[in-house]
Amino acid sequence: AGELPPLDSIRVETRGHAVQARLYAEDPWRDFQPQSGLLTAVAFPDTLRIDHWIAAGVTVPPFYDPMLAKVIAHAGTREQAFAQLHAALGDTTLYGIETNRDYLRALLQDETVAQGKMTTRYLNTFRWQSYAFDVLDGGTHTTVQDVPGRLGYWDVGVPPSGPFDDRSFRIANRLAGNDDSAAGLEITLNGPTLRFRSATQVAVCGAPFALTLNGEPVPMWQTLDIQAGDTLAIGRAVDAGARCYLAVRGGLHVGDYLGSKSTFTLGQFGGHGGRSLRIGDVLHLDPHALPCSTQAMPADEQPVIAHAWQLQVMLGPHAAPDFFTEEDIRTLFATDWEVHYNSSRTGVRLVGPKPQWARSDGGEAGLHPSNIHDNAYAIGAVDFTGDMPVILGPDGPSLGGFVCPVTVIASERWKLGQLRPGDTIRFVPSPQSSSAVISSRGEPDTDKALVFRAAGDEYVLVEFGPLVLDINLRFRVHALWQWLTAQHVNGIIDITPGIRSLQVHFNPAVLTRNNLLDILARGEATLASIDDMTVPSRTVWLPLSWDDPATRLAIDKYMQSVRKDAPWCPSNIEFIRRINGLADEQAVKDIVFNAEYLVMGLGDVYLGAPVATPLDPRHRLVTTKYNPARTWTPENAVGIGGSYLCVYGMEGPGGYQFVGRTIQMWNRWRQTDAFNQPWLLRFFDRIRFFPVSAEELLAMREAFPRGGYNIRIEDGTFNLRDYNAFLQQHSASIAAFKQTQQAAFEAERERWRQSGHGDLSLPLEAETGDDREIALCDNEVLVTSHVPGSVWHVAVQAGDIVEADMPVAIVESMKMEMAVASPKRLRIRELLATEGMQVQPGTVLAIAEVLD
């Protein structure tokens, strides 16, 4: 290019020594097998020259060269350069897939390599030790968890996760010589097969599972010595119980996400790749962990795992007489509730009697009497999503709009992790529980009213004013939230605002409930007037794909596997039109796109998902929520429930009526102009929608988390005095709108009553399989389900030839899709399975002829 001076004029002086290491996506322990997958943690030291192309959230594909980075050290001597490179590789974090990092570090400490005497052939004989185990079979649902899980983010919709049965998890850790908090494996129903690369010690505790070491049965509840090359196989749960736990000496070495190693599979973060384990995974151990003495827990000290359970609960936060009748509460305690197949770590669904309810509806919060203005939930709360109770688990939502009459006390929550479909539960009042309401101040049902409610033995729910949607009450909540946050009270774990409430999660071993109540009352008494309060309030413009195909798919799935005749099916938008007395669906669309939604809470169904209401009451479309709730909702679906709008932060259950879908509310891995933290929105942001096509939205969703699509965000403020003046100015037209809306609301409820839809409890016996006696020929077999659940997909037709291990049907059970595989090469003679059919273990799905 003519840019250099004459070559004979260039003088180069050599000094020092340089050495380069190339980080590859490969597994040296398995003959340098190439690796691909999601990198969940990437960090390099800034002391050396490092050329790379990777970051957290990048998926390494299998199509190109496996090189990830060049790490180059330069120093005065060869020994110093090697030491620098060794230290830099030690300070490098690469997690998600296997790399040659540890192999390179071992080479740098090898004497032959250090002296420069190695050849390429020398590497054939070089030996190093990997401290890890290989996953030969991941099992049904095996995840990494730790205690106490991911705390401090309840107010933005991040659940703690952690082990569902923390008691068995802690015992396993102690038997393995660890602290209670060391990361281990949670194993559900059918366990993994693991081959250890190095010697270690393990313990397996929890429900009884078939457990073998190198093919020989070994006991649970004791320390097991593992040698390099050993294979530990954890088979199926033998009888009662659903989960067991594997602890390894020194704990599992995985990256932290928001301060915890626990896996939150719905959020796709934490643990190993944010997912359950699968074949080919490699999990690393602590090479410096010291051996522990072999221990065993006596059988009479082990937790009792059964099919019939008693759970101690405290009344509250919402019991009788204001939400449930006294008879409802007596029935709650007198019933043997049955665990429904559609249970999981998010919550355990129960089947039992329908409440009578102490009120006819939830008013502005929704058509069903279970509906309330959104508040924070406690882990272990018995949440009535319509008429069906759900005990909220460690992956449950932080915010929602359903009443919870009782809450499982902390010492009993371990039992929830062992419940399996068909088990029964009897709730038992805790001796420390007498009333849902702990205390109150001010005149009831006035703006100044303050009610303190019990939510188990670790939570207090503070409610402000009457049961109405009033932004003034949300400002009172905000003022107390700001004050309490600034106090830095020792023992407070989370403080979570709701629409007209504030929940405080506390550690009773550090802060008693009475002391907390005194602090809360003092804070409320010392706060200044909110009449002229101003808060930061950005306007955030979001694209909305109206009636998006993903939301229509969720409705179809709901009709197929939960309830096909619900009044809101097959079109949620038509239901919204009808219940609000609007002329047509275009009127619904016009209101949604003209409204300005004020963000009242975050985490309404997880991960920064906003619960928002239109500032103009004439834009407040009122609906009821699904009853029973959906088991699946697409990520970033936009829905309306009660008077509120929600953007779902991730896939999961839900109950709001769909209007469409938008872009991401949460960015797992990257910071961009829109995301200086994982969540997009803030309290009191204002959301405005603009229309896009489904295709345009998919392109935006692809680019937005990477910073390739920018949204419009306008800074501003919101003043409460100005807002109240606006309401007063338009009070007449607001009242007329509400009157028309209320008439349509009442008409819809009457339509339900006359059509028989008023009773929306989910019958356990509905749509079960064929129970007739089946005559088989000599060469025929029955293909049966091995789990309880609902048939989500039928993969074959009558007459099809199915190879061994190919799926015949997919059964949805405990929020997991489980394949029912063909036991041999078969020809399907008669297909009995239908999509949506409920099945039990042994339910016949097909009759087939054996071909070989």
C-alpha cells in the first residue's frame, strides 16, 4: 500500500519472551472432542493482550473453527511469561461449554514444556487430571441448585429457586462434608447417569430412587466413596416422593447469576446453561476439597416420604370473612386435597371442593371472586387461581392478583418438593396462627386505612386503603417502600410493592415479626404528605403485534389440555369486547393503542414483567382472568386481567386475556442502550404501544437483546396533584364510561350463570382414556403411559410403523413434556390416545403389532 518506510530503514529490537495460548471449544479429556452451545459466563483479565470474539449469551456453533480466544503474555524471561499466562488463564471465566483452559494451564506447569523440549508427539503422552463428571444421561429434569437461592430480586420478578426440598438437600451436603449452601443436583422422577473423571465423595438424599454404582446397588442417605472412572446411575423414583438430591464433596463449580448458582429453567439462567442437564454435559468439581469421614443418617432420623401428607399453615394473607366464608376455611382444613398432574416447581395444583366465596366478584380486579389487585406472593402461599388452589413453589411468581387464604410455614415447605400427582394433602393450622389480619390502623375502607396481614412466618403484607384501583394508594406504597429501603434494616430480605400493598420478606431469626410491625408503623407515621409527590416517569414506546400467532397457539393449547369451553375461548379479544360493552374488536384495538399505561409493579409473572394500568380510566378495559390458569404463555405476550395490563417476562403459566405480543422485558446476558440492568422497565414508567406485524416483531425480537434495535424512551416526571386534577376535570365522562362498562360486566356474569360456565373448576376425571377390556392377539402389545398427565401431542396414526424408542405420544406432566416411546418395532393397530386426554400410569395409548 506504500505506507511503510523502506524496509532497510526499519530497525527491530527483540526483548523479552512472549507465549500464546489458544482457547478452544473442545474437551481434551474426551480426545479433544469439539464443543458447541451457549456460553453463560465469559470474563477475561485486563492484564494481557487477549484477542477474542465471545461474550456471555453467545452460542458457539458447530460449523466453524473451535478457537475462542488467543491469550498472549510477554515478560522479561520465559519463566515470567509462562507464570503470567498461567495466572491469566486462572483468572479467565468460560462457562457453559467445555474448553481446553484447564489443559493449557496444566501444560504451562509441565517441566518439559517449560524448558521448550516438547514436540507435537509429546502431547500424545502428556497426562493431566480433570476434576469433573460427564453426564451420560440427564434424566427427566435434573438441575443445579443452591441454598438459599437467588434472594434480593423479588421486586423485579426473580424467584429464589433453590432446592424444592431444602431439608434433604442440606442433609446431602452435610453427608458430603459441605456447607449447606454448596451447589448440588436436584433430580425429579427419573435421575441421571454420571461418570466421574476423578475420585470424590457424594451423598444422595430425598425420596427413594434406584441408585447404583458401577451397576451395583448402593444406599441413599450416606457418604459414598467414588473412584475415578466410576459410574453413578440414579434411576426412577421407587414409590412415594418426587425428588432426590446429589451433593458432591466441595460442591459443584458453576457460574453465579444474580448471586446464586440455582437454576431457574423458566428464566433460562443459573446452574448449567440455565436448563436441566442433558447428555454430553460436563460439570466441574472442586479439586482442593478435602476428604470427609464417611457418615450415614439413621433410618429413624430420615424425613418421612409418603403419599398422604399433612402441611402446617398459617392463616392469611386473605382468609375469612372478607374473601372466603368461614365454611370455606373449615372445608379447606377438612379436605384431603389431591395433587394434580399439572404441578411443578412453580406451584403444586390441588383438586378439591370449590369455595363458596364471601363475595360475588373481584370488582375492578376481575370477574371472579378470587381476583384482587396485584400484590406480592409468599413462597408456600396457597394461591386460589380462580377456584383451583396452587401452592406456590420456589420458582413461583412474585406478584399476582389472586387471594391466598393460608401459607405453608417455612419449616414445612420441604414437603412440597416431594409431592407427586395423586398424593393427598391435609392442611393443619399452625399453633402460631390465629387470624389473617395481624393488626390495623385508621378507619376501615378509607384512604387512610392500614392493614397488616400475615403471609406465613417469614412475610408480612401491608395493605393501604380500600379494595379499589387508586393511583394515590400506589404513591403511599411507594413512599413507605423508599423509606424502608433507606433504613437498611438487618433481617429484611426483600421489599416488594404491589398495587395497594407492600410485602416484606424477613428472617425471623434476626428480626421478629413484632419488631418489624413496629418499624413499619413508625415509617408510615413519619412520612410526609404525598399530595404533591413527583416521581421520575419515562415514556417507553413498545411495538405490539395484535392478536399474535404465538398467543393464538397458547389459546389452542389451553383449549386442548385445560378447558375447551371457557367463555374467553377461542378469542380473548372478542371476550374483552363483550365484557366491556364495546361495539367491535376494532374498538378494543383502538383503546389499547391510544392508552398510556402506568407501570405499577414489576414481576407480574416474572422477570421485570410490568403490571400497568391506563392513566385515563376511560381506557381501562376490565376482564376476568383464566380459571383455571393457563399452563403455558409465550414470552412477552401482552394481556389484560382485571383493570391491568401485563407483558409476560418469559414463558410460563398465566391468566390474563391476550391482546398480542411485544419485545423482551428482560435481557439475560447483555447491557445495551435500553438495558443497563437485566430488566427494561422501572416503577412509574409509562408504556405506549404502536402496531407492527407478526413478522416485523420477530425481526425486532431477534435484534433487540443484542442492541440491534433501539426503542424510543422519553424521560419525564409524573406529579400526583396534576393527575388528580385531570381526573376531576373529566369526572363526568369517566363515570359514564364506567357505568356502561359495569352493565356489560354484569351481563357477562349473567350469561355465564345461564350457560353453566359459572362453575369453572377443573374436573379430575374429565376426558380420561378408554377403560374397556382389550383383547390382544399373541403378537400384540399395549403402549401405555408411564406418567400421569395430559396428552399434548400424538406422534403416530393407525397403521404407522414405529421403530423402537421412537415417540408414540407426548404427555405433559408436572409442566414437563415426556415422551412415551415405543418399546419395540411396532405397527399401530388402533390408536386410543387423543390430544387433551388425561392419563394415569398404565393408561393405554395404542394397541400395536410387534414386527420383530
